[in-house]
Amino acid sequence: MQAKPAFLLINKKTPTNGCYHSYFYNYNEYMKKGHYVYILLTERNTLYCGYTDNIEKRFQAHLEGRGAKYTRANKPVKIVFQQEFESKQDALHTEYMIKKLSRAQKLELIKSTQNLIVQSPA
């Protein structure tokens, strides 16, 4: 049986200038990473769907205006839906499918998963 490495070396491309940088990660911590799809309720009663590997950190980024461009203009109030996946690919596929849903269908998804029920304005 092959021993697991203590650390991983990952090269990531910087979005701003396209340069690659190398990062070391603790193997066990990196492999424990979850993959989540979430839906936020905003102050304007709109819904925003996204993907993350850390729900708390991502929600805080949205609150501080460092999240998506949409949530800078539409401040999030709370997370109304979240689902964890074993692979990033599955999470991103589900995010894509949720984003294609109508608002009514998203509300139904939220209700059906026993999360906070969001009432649509009359």
C-alpha cells in the first residue's frame, strides 16, 4: 500500500494577471474539503445560487462585498438552501441546473429540503 503524502503542491492561476503560483496544502485538510451548492436570500427578496468549498467563509465574503458581483448590489440576508457533494463536478453541475430553474421552482426546492421557507411577495 502506497503511503499518502503529508502535503500537496498545487499550481493555481491568478485571475487578475494569469500567472501561476504554487501553494502547499496539508493533504488531510485538503482532502476533507467539502463541495457545496447554496442559495442566498437577499434584502430585495431575490435568490442567488452559488458554489463553494467553505459555506461560512463564502457567506462572510458575500456580506463584506467580496463575493459575487450580484451580491454586492443585492446584499444577502441568509442562506436558505445548502447541499454538500463529494465531488466538485457534481456540485457545479447541480449549481448549473439550479440556476436554470425559475424562481418558483427554486422556492419549491427550498421547501422540499426542509430548509427555511421563503415567501414570494404578493
